[in-house]
Amino acid sequence: MKTYSAIIIDDEYHIREAMKILLNQNCPEMKLCGMAASAEEGRELLRTNEIDLIFLDISMPREDGFEFLNSISATDYAVIFVTAFQEFAIKALKANAVDYILKPVNSNELKEAVEKAIEYLEMRKSNSNAMHVYNDSISNLTEQIKTQKPCVEKITVPEQFGFRIVKVTEIMYLQADSNYTILHFSGLNKIVATRSLSDFEKILDGPDFFRIHKSTLINMHFLKGYSSYQGNFAELTDGTRLNISRRKLLEFKDAVSHFSTLIE
């Protein structure tokens, strides 16, 4: 089994110690090389050790997690944020190519985050484009957190062999395909993402997107009309007709009415 070297950067002593115990118990592929109570101590650990993965607290005094990342070559490492941030920040974290776990740390979530972080790290090592997109994704995440916008404007979409950053306003609709999701854009362009439709629904939560069916989420800005001929269908601006489930119909009509009021 290949092993990876890790450090923990968190200003809270009990969090560092709990993380150490959980890593020893649940992640045999991880070798913990040190723990730091500040960004400055974290940089010193990076200078004196060959590190693969950083467990990083976001909210720290003097220098927060994003300022720390800006001071190092972040793409050289797998980074897992350990945070107690509120919902708006969680949405931003979900929308980008980073891994995170919430305080208090859960062992199952820790194992999943470590596995994904290692997978993405290995991907970036073999794919220069994935490296560039990851760097842009970190910058995008930093901006979203700092501005505290309620809705994300860009999302990082994980594909089978890399990532892609897309503008939310360009997504027409999303369709579930087993554990994958197909993102459809104008001009018949599409991306197959390696995450579930439910994940995207949480990221795109807000009046701009509505789930008309268990397998379909639409961007209301591309909605052209509604048809009840031989079923219930949402008609999009490019002529696409998408089935609206019967149980979603009344909620859909309410969403259309509310959305129309918002854009008047």
C-alpha cells in the first residue's frame, strides 16, 4: 500500500489531537509528520518535510487558511479543509475541486475525504490541465468565501479524467445518469460529471434552478414555456422538452410564478 505524508494545521489543540487519533485509527495510508497551531508553523513543517496532504482549518487568527494557501504552491498538495463554517461557505466548498470535513470530525467522512483527495492529487500529477483547473478552483473558492455571495457563480465540475470550471449561468439543465450527472449547455454542448444530481442540487440551491423530475434539474432562465399536451413538459429556449413529474407539477408552477416575480 502506498503511503502519503500529512500535516494538520489548526489553532485548536483538541481538534488537532482528535484528528491525529482518527487518522491513526482510520487511514493507514496516512503518515502524520507534524501538527501546527498557525499558518506560520505550517509553512515550517512544509519546509522540513516532504508532504502530500494538508488538513487545513479555514478560520485561524492572524492568517486564515486561504491566506496560507496563497503563501505556498497549493497545487503541490492535496488539501482537505477542516471547518465549522456556516451554510454559505459549505455551498462554496461543494462547488469547487476541494475536499472538506466538518467539525466535529466524523471518521467516515474523514476516510471519504482522504480517498478523494488522494485520487485528485494523483490526477493532477498526471494531467497538467487538471493542475491548472485546480489552481483556478482554489482562487474561485477564495473569492466566493471572501465575498460571502449567497449563490455561487462558477462551479468546478469533476470529470472522469480531470476537472472543468463552468459558469452557472451557462448551464441549461442537468440530468441524472446513475451516479453521474450530464450537464447540458446551449449549442448542444454537454459534460458528464462524476458526481450525483443531488450534489448539484445542493450547490445550485436557489430560485434559478428547479428540479422538475427526480432525474432533471433545470435553469429557470432557459425556461420558455410549459405544455400539458400528452403529459407535462417544460420547454426550454432551444426547443428541448423535458418531462415534469406529476408530484412536482404544482410546485413547478409556484416556482415559475415566484421566479417571474423576481426578474420583473
